[in-house]
Amino acid sequence: MASGTGKSAALVLLILNLILYAIVAIIASWAVNHGIEESHEKASVLPIPARIFPIYFPFGNMATGFFIIFSLIAGVVGFTTSLTGINNVLQWNLPNLYAAAASSLATWALTLLAMGLACKEIDIGWTNSNLRTLETIVIILSGTQLFCMGAIHTGIEDAVARIRRLGLRV
């Protein structure tokens, strides 16, 4: 793959992921805020195990709390690593590409964790439209983050091959 093609593919995927992770962080933040506002009055009538937790989500199912918290973490980390990844890919040298690849891998792992919880929430059923939107975006993000990670790793291979063609050591 030519150097410019990998760079442009990685940039497009990073910008797409930046936007999608921002949407995930916004929806998950709204859900956490809504859960905090509603938890005092709704959770006071619940039996003791459900009253212990500081946030009770009055919407969704039993997997909703875990899904929203991990989606919020994945959204914030994904937004941050996409933003720094854009800077790293624009510089397009080996140390910056290694940094982008490492942060991309960590973000993908968090996104897969949130995706697994989204799949569990879908399996249990009974969610509202905001949660279905969040589930859909997290599942899409797990795929786009994988492709972005592949484009960055292809860029690393191109940079290493370019250095070796010049006769330098990696």
C-alpha cells in the first residue's frame, strides 16, 4: 500500500471515530445524569441489593448500568485517543505511528468490552430508543476502530519498509 493511501485511510477513520466517540460520550453522559437524578426516588422502594449502588437506572434492564458506565469510559478514551491519533498520523513517522497504534489497541479493547455489554443488553431486551442508539453506535465503533487500527499498522509497515529501503536500521 502506498504511503499516502494508508495515511488518508487512517485519517478518515480517525475523524469518523472522533465524531462517533463524541456521540457515545454525550449519550452515555446523559444516561448517567438521568440515572443520578432519578435514582433517589426510584431506588428507595427497591430491595436491599439494588439500593446499595449509588446510581440506579430506571430505564433499560439489569445490564444497563454496566453498559452505560463502560460506554462512557470507552467514549472518553476513544475521543481522546482519536484526537491524539490524528496528530500522530499527520506527522507520519515511526515513533508517532507506534504511539497511535498502542492507543488504538487500548481503545479497541475498551470498545469491545462496551460492545459485549451492548450485546448482553440486547439479548436481555426491553430498552428505550436512546439506549438502542447507544448500542448501535458502540457496535459500529468496534468495527471502525478495528479498521482504523489496521490502517495504522499498515502505515507502520510502510514506514519500516521505507526506512529499510534507505539502508537505515529500524
